[in-house]
Amino acid sequence: MSAELTLGAEEELHLIDPSSRALSARAPQLLAKLSPLSYSAELQRTTVETNTEVVESLSGLRDEIMRLRRGLIDVADDAGLSAAAVGTAPRSAFADFELTTTGRYGRMQEQYRLLVDEQLICGTQVHVGVSDRELAVQIAQRVSGELPLLLALSASSPYWNGQDTGYASIRSLIWQRWPSAGATGPLASAGEYEQLLSDLIDTGVIADPKMAYFEVRPSSHAPTLELRVCDACPIVDDAVLIAGLFRAAVRAAEQDIAAGIPDVTVPAPIHRAAMWQAARGGLSARLLESGPHPRPVPAAQAIREMVDRLRPQLEELGDYDDVAYLTETVLARGNSADRQRAAFAERGELDDVVDLVVRETHGPAGGFASDAPVLRTYRTRAGDEAVGPGARPRAAYRGIVDFYQSLDTHELVARERARERWVTSNDMTFGVNGAHRPFAVDLFPRMLSRYEWGELSAGLTQRARAIEAFLRDVYSERRVIADGIVPADYVLGSPGWRDEATQLPPNTVRAPVMGFDIVRNEFGGWRVLEDNVRDPSGAAYALGIRRLMDAVMPDLPRPPGLLDPETAPAALRDTIVAGLGPDAVAALLTSGPDSSAYFEHRTLAEAAGMPLVEAGDLVVRDGAVWQRGGDSRAAGSRIDALYLRIDGQLVDLVSPAVADDGTPTPIGAQVMAAAAAGSVFLANAPGNGVADDKSLYCYVPELINYYLGEHPLLESVPTYRTSDEGERRIVLERVGELVTKPVDGHGGMGVLIGPDADASQVAERRLEIAEAPTRWVAQEVVALSSLPSFAETALEPRPVELRVFVYTTGTGVDDVRLADLALTRVASEGTLVVDSSRGGGAKDTWVVGPEAST
């Protein structure tokens, strides 16, 4: 007997209170006004299930779903409620659960306890007509390879219990906790399936056949094969697409059975891995390709390959054109999880996410058309901050894209030439291998919303407070070592440790200027990549880039509430002289014009009103530090604070001005002695390198807990300490998959990105780690987010990193603040390295401040 291949669907919808955006447990009241033939209760009182009529075509299914949604929405609207067909309601919380009062559901709650209470989830079940149970069981075994792809298309549950779970479909993981969920395992006949059900019921773990929550099963109440893996879909056509693909997969399996083609299934652990992969990344990462030995491929490729694979069946059923169109549509706009995260990123408000899924559920079958222009030549990628699925600019970047699209090639080239002239005339350079090169600036800016900046501010000020507390502690009492939080070797044996730093007053601020390198992954999550506590560079480049953009791109529309980076130099000076009195004099000590970041030194000193001095400009007299007056040897003004931006160690600094005995003056040692006596403040102090040693980076979460009693607000990139034997073995096996870097490295020097390295480089690094394991750490590769950058006159995605600066005057909550600027660093083509010394560039960073909320 052949399969009938009819279609039907059961759709679960959350009830939402539009004023609070929370779940509403009023399903019984609504169901009293709806037909029991089409609407029914679910386990939770916050959900209504719809059941379509049996139809023959995708268009018929679309009409049925829309009919039933309209019926529910009308009744809900009369009751002051909304409906949302979505895997999880973004504002759902455990306390929202209320059990539907039936004996069956009451028994389930008594038996399964928390497992029932957490079921605030909604799915879409697709039914395909297969009345022959024998055939249905055989087909169910053969379609398993397509299930992860269908789950990825449907994924609509990134938020649960009020937070981003990191998954595109957390609903599927919650659902799989049922003891009868997942795959059935190999079954040879309908008889074996029935015996499996009987055995499960006899165990007492499930009470009836309806509780067999398998991924695909012969329906317990209809002559159909039922797909159960998918999240509920806010846009009807996404559900229609899944139904079309599932029906084609059923038909393909039926044909293989008729032809006697053996079933080739992947092992159960591989199938579980594929399902997990789909739940984790949805369409934004990689999915496992179909076949006996699946490998991860880009999600769009896997989906298109499935459509191609099923094309004969889709054409036979008359569905190919519809499915092909709907496939490209969902790949262009993303699944619901993608759209929800994009909505949240605008303001950081879950209410916006709730409003989105409600609007889509109540809207047309095909969703709402976007009026954003398509960047047709732009290579879209998961994690692009400015351009979303379908090469359409995200809302925050719409004005920027519109502006650049209004410029013809001639005008754009003219702007780029003006940029180059500005860089040259302002001597904005960066030193590499002793030579100064023009600093590369891209004209497409980065936008950080008020919410994003607030999120970074909370996490980085917390991190800065803990690091400052650590520095004070290790150069005085060393409680953190005595209490076993950090091994002594990681501190006293660190390349950044300086014995002379113990001479400084115990309560001195060690690191008034900190820089943090931040990355975000393809799911939008921020991660701290590195801490820079010695002499973090980049603030003046951020300032210079804004000045460049104001000169070259004055007509590029700015968002309201844009923070002014010109406030940063004054804040820097105020930080350095904090507590030293209103007339305190601060100076910036540089190694001179040959320093790689001399542009930074010169620019910051000028903008902050600090003298720019070199070793020869200083003299120590009567235990105090003075600036020499002009070309004479007479002392000029006294210096109360020195901002150290020298290339070597302070104690090694020698003045070209000779002493009375004709020898060079050890000005560094003299300044250090003055600082130890408290007559001059050093920012940033010698010895701070112990805190940005890459091996200590792993301990910063513990430092936050130890010194502040708090949980870290920003996550770190997973990092391996090769000094640990167990972790070293892991690293040596995976050098080609990891980023390895020296513990005392800076500027990207010594960094090896395993996936980009050749076999000889990997072998050499493996040998270096084995010979000196304490000198290295390894980190997992982060799939960096990207932004459009200009390659001549065309835009292309480039990985980006963010450096943020924190000014510190103590360890209290009110003693730290972010500077009103940030430096976005951009990787050169074909690499993930963003450092200027390795060919990277930078772009203007537009930070929207709190005033934008009004």
C-alpha cells in the first residue's frame, strides 16, 4: 500500500499578556469559546493547540494554519490577549507554569515533577498521510538524516527564563528530557514498534502511547507519520516549508523501500550530535551534512543540498517551486532565532522580542516584507554586525548603508584619497620593525548601542576593579597566593613581575589605565580576549579616527546620543592626578619619536594638556621629579604624576644628560626611588605586566569572585595553560585547531592561528610548547563577528575586535569608568589577526550613550 501523502499540522501557541509581555494562563477561558474539533488544551494553561483539517497541498496547509490562527487571535483579542507561535516565550519564567487541570496531566506532574513544570514550550507537529503502519515505521527510520536540518529551519527559542540560552532552539533540548523523546532506534516492523510502546508502558515510565514523544512516529490518533522535532514558527510559511520538505523526505523514503534500497543510517551518537548542532546554531553556524560520515558545512549549504536531494520528489508532488522559493526566503531573512536576537540587539529589551514574535504570528503568512536595500555583492556571513541574512542592513546601520550607496565610485574614491591626505598631514602612523607606516583607517564605522555599551561597562569595570585589587595585593600582602587562589609561580615567576614594584606605597593605584580586547562570536555574545594593563595603546588612534571622519565624512549621518571621544583625554588626566590636588602637574613619559606608538603619545599629551617628556627632559632633585627648563640645566616645573609610555623598563631608563662625573644619569632608577617615597605618582606602575600575563588571564574569573564576591559579568575565551600537564597534552594534540600565543606577548607577535597555519608552522609551535611549556597559552578559535569594510570601492566582511579603555582611581564601584571612546580593529583580508603590527586596520567606533534613551 502506498502512502497517501496528505498534510496536516498541530500548532502550539503561547498566550501573551500584551501589557506585561508575560505568559497568561487563561487558555481554558479561550477554549470555551473555540471549537473543540480544531482547538485543544495542552499540558500548560498558557498554551492553546490548533489542529488543521487534512489537506492535499502546501497552499491548503497554509490556508488552514492561517484560518486557525485568526480564530484564536480574534478570541484572544476580545480577552485582551495575544498569541505567539514560538518555541519559547522570551519572557517566560518557571513561575509562569500552571497545570491544565485534568487527571492525566495531574498524574504527569506528580510523576515527572520539574520536568513538567519547565514545559513552557511550543512546537509544530507536521503530519503526512501514511495509513499503513508497517510502511510508516520503515519510513520513520529512513528520514532521520533530514531532521536536524528541519529543526534548524524552525529554531525559534533562543530565550528562556528571561535570558539568551546560547541556543537557537532551547525548546528541543527541554523536550528531549522526556524519557520517551528522541529516536526509537532500529525497528524492523510495525510489530516491533507496538512492542516497544507496550514495553515502555509496562515500565511505568509512560502511561499511554500518546507519551511516546519520538522524533518521528506513527501518529497515536491519526493515519499519519508525525514529525515532532520542530519549534513553533511565528511566520506561517516557515512551517509550510518544513511540511513540504518533510513530505518530500517521506516520499523519497517510500520510493527507496519500494526499490529495495537498503537503509543506511548514521550511528545514534552521530544523530544526537547532529540534532544538538542544529539546536545550538540553527542557521547561524554549521550543520552536519547528510551521509554515513557527516561533516560540518555552512548551514545554508546543508539546507540547499537537502532541497536538491529531494527535488525529484518535490517536483512529483508539485511543491518544488514553492519550496525552493521559501527556502531562499528563510535563508535570506534567517530563522526566528536570528530575527529575535537582531530585535534584542537594538535596545537590549526582551519586550521588543516578544513584540516581534507576536507581530509575526498575527501577520501575513509570508511575514512582513523588508524595505531595507539588498547589498547584492556583499558576502553575508553569520555574525555580521551590520548586515543580516539576505544581505540586508540591520536597522542600526541602515542610514550608513543608504549614505554610501548614494555615493558614486568617483565620489567614494575622492573620499578615500581625502582620508589618505588626512592621515599623512596629521602624521597618524604606527611603528612596525622600526619603520613608521600610515595607520590604516576604514571609512565604514561600527555602532555600539546604548544597551551594548552598558553591558560592556558593567563587565569591564568589574574586571578592572578585580585586577587593580590583585595588583595591590601581590605587591604587598599576597593574600591571593596564601589563600591558594593563584599559584605563586604564576605571579613571582611571571615575565611581568618586577621586584622594584614592591617598593611603591601599598595603596597606590597600580593601573589607572586599562585596556581590554573584546570580541563577539557569531551568536552575538561578548568575550574578553585579553587584558592590557601595562601601557594599553589605541585611545589616541580612536580619537584621531573620529577627527578624520569628521573632516572627510562630515555628511555621514550620526545617530543621536553619540558619545564624544574628545572627552577622553581630560578624563585621562583627571584619573592620573586624582587625589593629588587641583594644581597637580602630570606629564607623559615617552621613549621618543622612534616609539611605535609615538602618534599616540603626542596626541594624548597634547589633548590632555600634559607635557610630553623624554628621559633627557627629567631631573630628580631633593627626592622630587622636575622637568628641565628649555635647553638649560635649571629645573623647570615639578611633576606630580608621570604617565609611563616607554618601551622598556623604567629602572633601566638612562638620561642622555650626563651626571657631574660624566656618566649617563640613571633617571629611571631615580624616578622609581621618588615614586617609592611617594613624591611622584606613576601611571601605569612598573610590574603591571604580571596582571596581563596570558597565563594569569585564566584566573581573572576567580579574582573577581575572590576580591569582589561577584560572578563575572563577561565571559572569557576558553584558554588552556600549557604549564599544566593535562592541558598541555590537549594543546599539543590540537595546535592546528587552536590559537597559541606567548604569555608575555603583545601586539600580535608570536601568535599562531592554528587553522590558518601550514604543517611546518604547526610542527614548530608544537616543539616550542614542548620545550618551554610555561611560556605559552592556547585559546579556542573564536568565530569573530564581522563588519563591512571597503576593499577599494566595494564592501566586504572583515573580522573585527574591540579595544575598550577603563580609567581607574581605586577598587570601589565609583572608582572606575569607561572612556567615551573605543577602538575597533579590523583584520586584513584572509586573516583573523587585527593588530596593526600584523597588517590590521581600524574604524571609527560610534558609541551611543545613555542620553539616546530619551
